Amino acid sequence: MSGMLDAARHERRGGGVSDAARPAGRPVLYVIACGSPVTRDVGQLVGLAQERGYDVCVVVTPDGRKFVDVPALATQTGHPVRSTYKNPGDPDVLPSPDALIVAPATVNTVNKWGAGIADTLALGLIVESQGKGLPIVAMPFTNAAMARHPAFQENIVRLRGWGITVLYGDDVLKLPAPGEGDAYRHEFGWALALDAVEKLCPPGA
């Protein structure tokens, strides 16, 4: 486990872009996207965050990578889109984050996060960033049947109890029936997640 977190730590330091080279007043926002149809639209969040003054890096889970246009996101952000731990000795490629948005957060990611599991780069970054006290906003998305699982419900409460801003509930987004998630993509509140992180880590602060 320590080796995994060391690799995650190296991912978070600059590597073609060093922390010293960051543009002044532009906090680095990591967008962690999971395996969900909603992830197809993560570029919307990237664009909104850039408009508000964030330097955005996208990290996707291995399943999340299936839903995104990796070259397009790399062009949009100016950073590689990462999904796996780097090999020892490989160069660092991303600047360190100042804040994270985990959206859409799947049942799998929420439950592993609640258990402290770091078996993907995305989870390793989340777990370590929480330990460092960085601002984290999570916006889960799943179907209504999976959301009823007791472990998921308990971990939503657990994350909130740890100080994580979790945007979840009927007042945020009503969950679809199984198999209907794609039809709800347009209702996902990317701007809500960004509004929440902006309160915790405003650009230029």
C-alpha cells in the first residue's frame, strides 16, 4: 500500500509542469471521474472551472476511461489524462492539487473511499488528499436500486462526517432507474460541484 501511495504522491507533484511554474492565482483543481455515462460530459466541468480561473487536471478510474475522449480532454486541460499509477522512475506529469472534485462518484468509488481502499490512482489521490486536508467535493451518481445498498448509504454519511462536501439527495438530483442513467446526463449538476469547491478553494485567494 505504501508503494501505491508513493506513486500517487509522485503523480501529484509536477512533472512536465512543476509547482514553481504554476500561473499565479490559478489553483490546481483535480477532477476525478468514475465509470458512469455522466463521465462522457466531464469536459463541461473542465470548461466551467477554467472560466473561473482553475488549472484543471482530469484523472479517471480505469472504467471511467472508457467513457471519455482522452486526447480531447488532454488538449482542453493542457495535461495528460491519468488513470493508472505510474511505474517507478517514470517522470511526474501533473502539478499537485489544491482541491478535488470527485464527480460523478460511483457506488464502487464511494464504498472503497469509505473503506480507505486505494487500489486505483483515482482512489489513491482521494485518500491521500483527504489525509492532507485538501478541500474535496463529491457528487455521487448511480441508479436508484444501487443507491439503496446499506453500505453506500452508510458511506455517504461517513464521508460527510469526515468533512467531505457530498452533494447527494433528491434535492440535488433524483436518481434514475437501472439502465436509464444515460437519459439523465443532462441533469447532472456540474456547476453545483464547482460552486461548492469554489467556496472552499476560491481562485486568487
